[in-house]
Amino acid sequence: MNFQANIYGFKKLGVSQIISASAVGSLKEELRPLDMVIPLQFFDRTVCRPSTFFGGGIVAHISFAEPMCPVVVKTLHNSCSNSGVRHHLGGTYVCIEGPAFSTIAESNTYRAWGMDIVGMTNLQEAKLAREAEICYATLAMVTDYDCWHPKHDAVTVTQVIEYLTRNVQNAQKIIRQTVRDLPRERLCKCSSALAHALMTDPKKIPPRAKAKLALLVKKYLK
């Protein structure tokens, strides 16, 4: 998946807020299949994926201590509450490389570390969205207990698709409500994430790099 192209495309279209919906495995007994989770943190276990737009002459270090936009999270949580769907606010999403699912040893290690859910997609989206100054939050749909649970079979693609399909209508209802309720004026820090993140002296940035990332940085290089 070309995360950079997707987020850059959203930025070019004028998107200011992203709600991602994705299937995840549960690492805790109380997070049951068909539950919704709105995580607040990420833990990165990927090794091969581009997670930044920068490089090639421009260095930037965004603040990522709180990876989810608090405004989108609050609105998403209210929509979940109004929907009557069993849901959980908070927790950590551990993002693995994939495409294979976890081994039992890995799954138990993530549990020992205090992780809550496991998936393969959202971490890079969130980092790139922050660099693009786009608000981001995740609606995670639990489809399985990964492979750690002694009373449940190891996760299969068939099971993931089955539970994901059953959750689609709930997710659509929650997202529609969230989109209606999101404030039009952005007062969060996401909209100015690059204001203090650019480290390279503008005079030393190569013209090619400036042109390539003009969509993101032009307003800061005047």
C-alpha cells in the first residue's frame, strides 16, 4: 500500500480530517470480536515502510507523542456512544509489518508489553497525516483474538472478512454521524504540526526538494 501517495492525495484534495476504519486483532479478553476500539496510542513494529514525506534535502521532526487528533477522537467516541455499539476508548495499537499474522510468541509478547490491539495499516497513515497537518483518528473493528487465546483458533482471513462484514453497517453509521458532528473550524495542534518541525535552513533546501514538498511546506518557507 502506498501510504505516502494516499495521504498526499488527500492533502491535495483539501482533506483536513481523516477517520480510518480497519480490522484489528484483540490482545485482551475484554476486547471482544465485533467490538469497536478507538485507540489513543501506536507502537511501531514495522521495518520496511516509508513513514515520512521528508528527506532529500529537507529534515523535519514532527511531534507524535499524541498521534490521534483529540477533536476527532472525542467526536468519534460520542458517535459510538450514540450508536449503541459496544466500544472502548483508549489503548495502544501495535502495528506489525505483515502480511503474515503474528506468531503465538509475538502475540504473547505484545500482551506482556501491555498492547491492546494489533493491526498492519494505521501507523504509517497517522505519521504521514500529521506531517501533512491532517487530523487523524482510528475506528478499529475487532475481528479476532489474534492467536494468543487458548479457547479460540488462530486468526484466518475467512474469519477476519466474516466479522469485518458484520461490522460494516455499524462502522458506516458511526462514521456518518462523526462526519456530521465534526467542527468545521480546526483548533487542534494538528493543523500547524510543521510550524516548529522543519529543521533545515530554508536557504539550504535544494529547489527540487522545495518543489516536491511545496504542498506541505510552502507556507513555512516564505
